[in-house]
Amino acid sequence: MQNINIQKVSQTQIDKARRIEHNGEIHYLVENSKGNLDENGEVIEYTVRYDKAHKCITCTCPAMNPPTDANGFLKYAPRMCWHIPAAVAHAVLYRQERREQSQIESYVRQGVDRETATRVVYAKGASYTEAQVKQAQQRNERNLFNILR
């Protein structure tokens, strides 16, 4: 399976991806970055899908499918396009949102009003830097008793 880094995917790139479910299969359509149009005036989109046979994610864009010369040799080596990380990032956010909505529904079924359930699910706990944690640990360490002091 490919390692796909989604750390540097921008929200704009994620917004260009859309999830398509058809006959039990899921794939993504991702708009081209320049807003190029096809012959019908539609924005050109590339299909990103998981290939079960090869256990990899594929894209129909030119970067992933380079042209060949007259002898059938690739003109350049395939490279990772930005469409795949954008689709993967969209999928990660989609699954996270589904989990959060499921948790909200669970609280509502237990009798909690939706507004409170939403606040609880989306509440963020305090986050501390590594330096802050280390400083707190040092402050909380026990000072050993020494009779010679």
C-alpha cells in the first residue's frame, strides 16, 4: 500500500475533491488545479480510486499516466499528483465527520438535546507543547528528603 502524505494538503485542494458512491464502490472526482474546461465547458475532473487488485490508489490525470512515444516507451516516469493526497485527505475528514455525527446521534438517543451533544462532541481539550509538559513534570517531581540540608 502506498504511503500518502496528507500533511501539506490545503483546504482549497480538499474542496476540489468530491466523494462519489456508485453501486457500492467509492471513488473521488478531483477538479484540475487550473480550472481548465473540456470541450463541453465543464471543469476537467480526474478520477481517484482504490485499485483492489494492485492495492494502490490510482488517478486518471496526466501526471500519473504519462504519454508514450512511437515505440510505446514512457516519455517521463509517472509521479505523484496532488489529486491523490487531496482525495485521501477528503476521505479522512469524511470519516472523522461521520464518527462525530454518530457520537452526536448516540447522545441524542440517550436523551441529551442535540445542541449539548454537539458541543460535547466538538469540544477540544487543552493541548500542551512538549516543553510545557516537561516543565510541569519537573515542577511535580518529588524533592527527596535529605537530612544534610
